[in-house]
Amino acid sequence: MAPQTFADVVGQEHVLTALANGLSLGRIHHAYLFSGTRGVGKTSIARLLAKGLNCETGITATPCGVCDNCREIEQGRFVDSD
């Protein structure tokens, strides 16, 4: 099962800290590039970032996971996530 929060992700602490701090402080860069071998969490982290930016509760490092936007992003159906 894919991680539902930044705290659920195993490894990549430096990446997670930077993204969570950026979301919390409202200091998001205009682009992010996720690279690495298969299975390191690129898609999971990208989806968590997308949820943090598009959650109906507002920009947050702790997206609700239950609003329409969060659910659609998790399912890969969110219109703006591609």
C-alpha cells in the first residue's frame, strides 16, 4: 500500500523534510524533478506533494486524504496531476 502521509514514507528523509517544510512555510519551488531507480518512492512522494498542494483544506504538509482532490490524486485520476 502506498504511503498516505509524509510520515509513512520510509527513507528519503532529506527529500521529505524539504517538501514538508516548503508546504508548511508556503515556499514551493516552481518545479521538482523526482529521479531514481524503481521502487524508491518517486510516484508516492509526487502524489503526496500533489495532495499537499491541492487538498481542499488548503496548501499543507498534512493533506486530509479524504477530500475529492486527495482521493483522485491517490487514484491517479486528478485532472491537473499529469
